[in-house]
Amino acid sequence: MTPLDAPTREDALRFSRVAEPQFPAVRMLASAGNVELTLGSVASIEAFLTPMTAEENLSRRMTGFINYVDFKSLEQWVRETIGDSDLADSLLAVVDRGDVFGVMLPDVKQLLTERLSQYKAALELDPGEEAPSDHV
Amino acid sequence: MGNGYAGKILKVDLTTRQIEEIPTSKYEEWGGGHGMGSAVFWDLCEDKTVTGDDPKNVMTIMGSPVSGTLVPGASGRTEVQAIGLLGYPHPWYTRGNFGGRFSVHLKYAGWDGIAIVGKADAPVWINIVDDKVTLEDATDLMDMDTWKTQELIWDDVRGSQSDWSAVGGSRDGGRSTQLPAVLTCGPKAGTCGPLTALIHDAGNAVGNAGFGGVFYSKNLKAVSVLGTGGVEVADTAGLIETRKWSAAYAWTGNAEDPTPVTGSWQQGASPGQAAGHLGGTVAMGDLRANACAACPRSCKVRSSSGFGNESMCVEALLNLSLDYATNGAPTDATPRVADMSNRYGLNAYQLSAIRDWIKALIKKDVIGPGKQIDTQLPIDKMGSVEFWEALSMAIIDQTDIGPDLSMGLVQAAEKWGRLPEDLADGSLPLAYWGYTHHYDPRTEAEWGWGSILGDRDINEHDFNFTCYWTTSNWALLGVTPPITAERMAEIISKKMGPYSDPMNVDYSDEGIYSEAFAKTVAWHRHYTRFYKQSIGLCDWYWADFVNPYGPDFEGITPEGEQKFLNAVTGGGLSYEDGLEVGRRIWNLDRAIWIMQGRHRDMEVFPEYIYDSVGVKAATPYVMPAFVDGNWIYKDVNDRGIDRDKAEEFKTRFYTLEGWDVETGWPTRSTLEELDLGYVADKLEEIGKLGAA
């Protein structure tokens, strides 16, 4: 994947915010059913996505889980709600491959992780430091 | 030679404070557990139309012949039944069960079950130590949480021996190393009955039905049992051999197993391995495996943090979605909230419905200070322990919106003038009889049909693990299925006994309304009524349809059920015999519901389940389906239930069961075929016997 252009500090602040409407996601858990939830930021979506192999997941049996999001919808949310069109374009390139969720998942996760690093660099934050989230 | 039964059922009349023994032999034909409990309820509950909090309500707490034995995924299950407090339009006679070690101690104390009738004139707890049964003063316990209650009872039974439990008067034979097994309701459970659970140890719960409130209504805080005996089984060597034989079916049977085949197979076991804490939600310190008695699966864990111990089901998820929304990731608020629901004895499924409903009401801008639903609860802090503590205390102490919620969520919606809108659009997620939307009736059709034709959210994962969870994992994670959909359908249909049909698991848009699917639902109702709920086979272990360690992927069902049960009882019950007992129990239960007012017209889903609304399941649902002449794994997410076809399905099901298709009431010939002529007489007496 081609690295994205670094955002400006102003854009990084905007892209890092907790936005409304939040993005719908589902925690699929064999033992208790599916829990719908919403995520408000790129950072929270990145944290939510949990790549794992089917073997790893299913070896958990009833405690297996999938943190599911619809990647096509994610691309639209990042474009329209967050406003990060560069990230959205990269997500679209992954989605357009037409792979199943689990195959796309590591690439989407990597995209988000790298983009978060760029936000933090632009904001001059340490890698482990949280971006401010209470501003637009 | 024994047969697994202790030989007697304890009857406690709280009104008269009389303790009696009922010979188990009178009810052995029902197996144990739910079947035995329903038969005892039928005999002891003089008026089956009373409400759950009426002193005439009868509660049975039952073990089974396999309780306390080495039958895996069964020994530690306890079944509870009574008229519940949760439900709409009517709380039905219903059931629930829990794991742990209660049924084991019950058997070791010499009892197959307990029947509780009447109402005490002052708060009591029942103290069972082997043959000795006493009613103890519970005045100081009634407002205590479930954990504190258990600790105080443990101390009480221990007496002066701080590390031992007292079981007799002699110096050398009068003490046990075991803590009594205690089942208790939470604080003030009578004030919030529909939302209450019964709790045993840290996190074993009879969650649904409002049975905590039933306890409280009887002035009963807890039942404690400590047993020092054993269980005599018919064929000890056969039982050991069967357990060893079944281990061959165990996926990840030991830590070195490389798990070569992907799947979510029921019989898998992980002895000694700690499962992911709270379903992998959040690691909280070092973990140690925890299991119900005699079970190799160790589904539960205990953590060095002390948070979330034994929490494995919906309580583990109660705060998770809010935690993500609030904190971006799970925090220790999630296991602490799980603990809170257990400690307060509140039903986590109903709390999860309250959570989702409040979120929807916030979006609709109708809840908050001075709004249509006026509340001072910190709804701006959902996701925090503070919010859940405030909500729990409002329910328990009957403040703020607590009294309204405590009536039941449908009833609260009615009072707030929100019922039609919120139930129709799914904001109030109650899919069957006022029970919380669990797995989706639109996709996992057997779950929906079983629930709406029964008494509650069935919470039975037989098809769910194999036909939804495993297959959806394959699809979502990009795995080539190790068996085809056609082979999966073939295996499962082979295991349906008299209900076998090649199309049993056709989850296509047409298949879920078919005659074959009616057979599937009938099998499910009868199998679970006997094997799971009466014999106590754990829902997370049985049935085992498809298994990579079995011959040609065939799981241990039905051979396993028979081998284990007959090794314990010494009987010759066939698989089909067991299904027939299940059918008998199912019809007895249905007769009780009919006496409570059940009619065909009531067996409908809320509006949002039907296709006229268009609220769809949020994730892919990949299931076996027969489409255009071929078996495929198909995403069936995008559909609702067709109202007309649902009615046609009900007619097919009633016909299959031998019930009047106009009313849904069993006919005399059906009941007499099941040796339930006395039940037919009663239904005829009240004018509710199905027309032939």
C-alpha cells in the first residue's frame, strides 16, 4: 500500500475528533450473541478491529469473537463524516478487491494504524499518546 | 447397584414450615430436571393461573440422575422452574438453569430436587446439610447482595470451625472441607421482580424469568445445600469408558493439540486451559480455568484481579459496547459491571435491553431531565461504572425511573406511551414474550420459532454454533469450509431421529417455513426438553452434530447421550425414547401455558421482526441453504419474517405436534398418546382442549 500524504496539523486535529454520527459496529460473540455498538473516531475503530486467523478465533470455541464492521460503510463514514478523503480512498482500494472480511481486515487495520501515526506526528504527539478528541 | 437417583425429593412448605419427602420413583419417568419439575409443579400447584408472586406459585429446583457423576458437560447443571415474573403479555410458567456445583451437593445430600410451596411468614433461608433441613432466619439477609449473602451463609454453616463446614455433631465426622452451595436472590428482589435473577457462587445465574423475585415473594432469600454422600450409578466402569470414548471427539483435547481443523465444535474441550476472559473482552491479570463440576471444558475463568470472575455470558458484554463508545476500548468497567449484575442479582439480558433502549431514547431526545421520560440518571455517562451503579440502585431502591422499569420493559413502555413506536421499530429490543432480542428470529429461524412457540428466549445453541457461528466464521475469515453445506445438512438430518428430513437445516428464504423445518423445530423442542433440561446436558456442550474428530465429521450425538445416560441409570432408553419423553414434557408445559391463557393468536413476533419494517440483522449470517437445487453456505441476513408464511408455518407445526390448528391447543388423542389423559381431562374441564 502506498503511504498516504501526511496531513496538516489542522487536518490531523479534525480527523482525530470524536464525530457524529458515530460509526456502527458489531461485537460478534458466540457465547452471548451479537452486540451492536457505535464508534466515534478513527482511533476507536482501529482499536476495535482485531485481526486473527480463523484457527485462532475458532480455537476459542464459545469464547470466540469477531469485531465486525462493514468496510464499505467505513469508507463512506471516513469520507463523509470524518472528512479524511485520502484515508477513504485507500480504504476504497481495499474494499474494491472484493475479498471477504477476514482477508481485508489486516490491511484495513494497517491502514488505520499508519494513518493514526501520521495524525500523531502532525500533532507532535508521542506514539503512545492519545490525540485530543474534544474538538472539531 | 444404583441408578443415579438419590431416591427422594425435598418438599418445603414455607407457609406451614413443614418439611416432607416425596419419593423420586413417582416421577422417574420424566427423567429429572425440568420434566420432573414440571410434573411436580402440575401436582402441587393448585391454581396454575396465579401470578408468579402469588404464594400458590410452586418453584422446583431439580438435579438429574447424572448430577454429581462424571458425565461431562452435565454433572453440575441445576434446573429451576415456576411461574415467572418476566413476560408480556403474560409471564408464563417457565424455566432456567445454571451451572456450578449446586446440583452436585443436592445429590450428595441425598436429594434429587426441591419443591418450594407457600410463603413464609417471615424471611427465611433453607439450610440443607445432608438429611437435615431447617428454615433459618433471613431477616438480616433480605437487603444484602448475592455475594455477601453467600459469605454469611457459608460462615453460618461453618459454625465455629472457621475453615470447615459443620455437617454433624461428632468430632471427627462432623465437618466438611466443602463450602455449601448457595442459590440466592439479590437485595430487595421483590421490588423489581421481572428484572431479577438467582445467583450461585460468583457468576452462575438463572438469569431470565424473574425467579429472584419469586424467591423474594415467598420470603425466601436463599437455599443452601451441603452434601457429604455420593451418587450410586449402575455401571461405573461403563461410565468411565464412555467418558474416555467421548474424549476422542474433543477438539483441542489438550494443550498440545494443534487444532488442525477449523470449527466451533460442541464437544471441544480445553482441560486446564483458561478461556479468554470475558470472551476475550479484556485481560484482567493472570487467568485460571474454572469449570462446573466434572466438566472438562472450563468455559469460565478466575482472574488475579478479582474482576469478572465466572462471568462468561451476556453480563460480560453488558458494558462492552458502551465502553467502546466511551473509552474507545474495553476497560475494567466492563468486568466490574458484569460483577455488579451478579452481585445485585439482576438479569443481565434485561439490563442489556434497557441499555439499548436508553441509547435509542437518547437519540429520539425523549429521555433526560425534564423530558418525556424524566430522569436524573447520569445517562450522559453510559459506559461508566457510575451509570450502572445509579441504574441498578434506582431499580433496587425504586427511585427515579426504577419503579417503571421494574414493572417489566413492555409495561414501562406502555406507561411512558412509547410501546407501539419503540417495539415496532426495534428501539425496544424484545423479540419474544418481552424477553430480550438474543439471536435473530429472522435468520436463525429455529431460535425464533422455538421461542415464540414456547415460553421464553430458548437460549439453546444446538444449531447456532454449527449452522451460524461456525459457518459465518468460515465466510468472514476466509476459510475454505472443511465440509460442504450438503454434507453438513446430511449429517444433521441423520441425527434428527424420527424428525429426520434431508431439508432439516435449509435456512433459505423458503426453507425456514417448510414442513422439514417444522420437524427441525419439533426435534429441537423435544430434544432440549429432555436431554438438556431434564437430564442436564449443558447447552454449551451438547448436542454435537458435526465434529472433525468423529467418523466422516459426524459428532457424538446421539450415541453419546445414550451411552452416558444408560451407564448412570442402567436403563435401556433409546435416543428416540428420550425424544418422546421430551415431547411429553413439551406437551405438559403447553397445557400449563394454555391454562394460563395461551392461544395461537398470541404466538407472534413484535412488528420489527416482520418484513414490513425492514430492520435487518447487522452482521452477515452465513448458514446452510438449499438454493436453485444446490446446497450452499448463504448469507441470509437480508430478510424479515413474512407474516403470512409465518402463520402457515405455525399451522404446519401444530399439525405435526397433533394440536388444534385453530387454537394451538393439544387434542385429547395427542395427550392420551403421551399418557397425559389426566391433562386432557383438565383442559377439557376448562374448555381448552384442542378440537380433534
